[in-house]
Amino acid sequence: MLNVGTCCLCHAPTWRWVSHPTTHAPIPLWPMPSTLFLAFQLANGNLVNAIGVCPCYDGQLGASLPDAVKAQMAASAALAVERDVGYTATDVDRAVLVGSATARERYSAWFVPPYGEHLRAWLRDFVRMEDAAAEEIMAQWRQDRLA
């Protein structure tokens, strides 16, 4: 299956995460600025959009899915057949790259000051994070925003 928040090729992180201070559950915050989101067209014509990869991927438009991604998507299709996900392993095997977007292009609203204000309040009020810990996260967000 595709792993959320990591490169599907090398498993490097593609999102910033924080652990909830009480439950320690991982919470995704925003995509890392170096993340590239890929769009593939499956053999059945459906689009699979937003497969996150790190800069290790160098595919060109029209390229097939990397074998590691094919295997992960085929496993997802096999597990979700009952849920009618709209594709089969054969569709995945013949998929081609039709587009890509940087983290900033795909999630542009997450890199603007109003989102930063929301993030700070959410960390304090919902996650119940201490001010010092929230400020560390905000410093990373500001750095990523300018990257």
C-alpha cells in the first residue's frame, strides 16, 4: 500500500509531522517544500493524483510508474477490490505519468500567512501544545514557506 507522508520510492519523509503531546499519535502538518506530487493516468482512463515523492524521482511525462509504486498501488487495489476503488493491478501496470506539481503549487494555501495563523492557533487549542513546542513548529513552517 502507499505510505502516507513518505516517498513511495525511497521512503524519505514528504510531509512534516508532529506527535500529539498526549496520545503521541502522528499528525501530518504540511508537505515538505521539496515534495513533488505526481499524477498518473491508469490504463482504464482514471487519474491517480497526488502520489508524493521526494526529489529522488526524475520521471518524464509519459513515463510508466516506477516498479515500487506499481507494487504499492497494486497491493492497495487488491485490498480494496470490495470497496470498488476504480482500478485493478492491470490498470496500474500500464499507468503513465501525465503531470506533476510541487508542494507549493498543490498546497499553495498552506504556505501563506493566514494558514500560519491558523496553524499556530490549532497547535495551541486543538493539539494543546505548549507555546515553546508550537513555536518550534512555527519556525519550521516559516523556513519551509520561504524555501
